[in-house]
Amino acid sequence: MVAPMVVAGIASATLSAIGADAENRKIENQANQNFNSTLSSLNQTFGVALNGLRLQADEFNNQIGMQLTDLIYQRRSAGGQVVAANTEKNIYGQTAKKSQAVVAMSAALAEDQLLQAAESAMADLGSKMATAKYSRDAGVYQASSQRASAMSQMKSTFEIATGAVKAGFSGAQTYKSLS
């Protein structure tokens, strides 16, 4: 009579341990799937944002190049006009040099302002890139925290063992009461 009761207890304990282990695997798999899904979404969003910012940077570079080219043209045109005006007015020597210096100074000032605007725009893009990276990193941290929280729901080996022992005693008691 004792042997069947022991077998019933062992069977209950084994089934309890198998069930708890399966539940742990289910929790772990779900936590990993959620984490990987979130990470994939974060990486995709970050990649799209970064690519958009790189395209903006390329566009700024193109615009600056065109504006600098136009500025060179304007400087040469203004220099030519000053030379033509000086020739018509029969101006030469230091006065002519001063007129050319004013044109060169105005062109240098315009070039400097253009370069400062470009540097400011690029710094703004760099800031936006850093913000996108920090946003992604915060999302990864949050996903990691959620995964850790989900993993904390898993039963420890001790909990599985004590649950199995409890189920074993309960199964043995049930068998004993049925006999």
C-alpha cells in the first residue's frame, strides 16, 4: 500500500517540476521576444532618423558649396566692376587699391557669415544625432528593465523543488484518501 502512494507522490512532484520548468521557459521566451522586438524597432527608428539627418547634412554641404561658388562669382564681378569704374574715372594708385580692398573685405565678411551659418547648422544636426542616439539608448535601457522585470517572475530552483515536494505530498495524500 505504501509503494503506490510513493509512486503517486513522485508522479505529482515530477509533473509539478515539469510544469514549473515549462512556465519558466515560457516566461523567458516571451521576455526575450519582447526585448528583441523592442530592440529591432528602436534600431529601425534610430536608423531612419540618422539617415534623415545625414541627408540633411549632405544637403547643407551642397547648399554651402553652391553659395560659396556664387560668392566667388559675385566677388569677381564686383572686383571687375570696381576696376571698370576706376578706369572710367581715371582712378589709380592707393585709391584704386582701397576700392579693391573694400570689395575683398566685403567678400571675406560674406564668406565668413556663410561659413558660420553652415557651422551652426552642422552643430544643430550633430545635436539632433546625439539626441537620437540618447533616445535609442534610453529605449534599450527601458526594454532591458522590462525584460529583467519579466524574468523576475520566473520561479527559482528552490521554489520549483519546494513546489514539487508539496505536490508530491499532496498527491500521496490524495491517493491515500482515495484508497
